[in-house]
Amino acid sequence: MSDQIHIDSDEDGFYLEIEDLAVVRITDPEALYDQVKAAIGPWLYERDQMRREALANVALSRMGYDKSDPKSEGWHDRMSDLWDNRDKTERKPW
């Protein structure tokens, strides 16, 4: 069953491709779910991350702090993450 159903994507969205269009009987719904989750899951995760970041930015602006202000909520965590994830060629050998 899972070899007859494929999920594809392009810039216009996601497409469900079914090889035999007559009648599709789903005998293994977990396999279908796994395929959908694998194809669409990363996109949903990125979307949710962007929403959380946008909401955090709105909350910070309502509090009167810019995101780059050390008094803003989460500033230390953001700066630590930037420092930890910097390019290894930038790291000093101290």
C-alpha cells in the first residue's frame, strides 16, 4: 500500500500522488501517517518556530524592549546560542 501513495512538494504546496486511482483502500494507516509526517513534518516544524518567534517579538515590542536590548526577555539565551553556533573558523584558540 505505501508504495502506491507518495507525497511530493514544490513551491506551490504538497501533492498526494496515488498510482492506482480506482479505489484506494488504506490497509496500513500508520504507514500512511508516517509518510505524511516525514514529508510535511519539517515544514510544519519550521512554520511553528517562525510563529513562536513572531509572537515573542510582538511581546517584546509591547514591553518596550527591542530584541537586541540586554534587558529583553531571553537575550542571554539568544546571545549564548549565537556564540555557541558561530562558525568554527571564527573561534579563537584561547
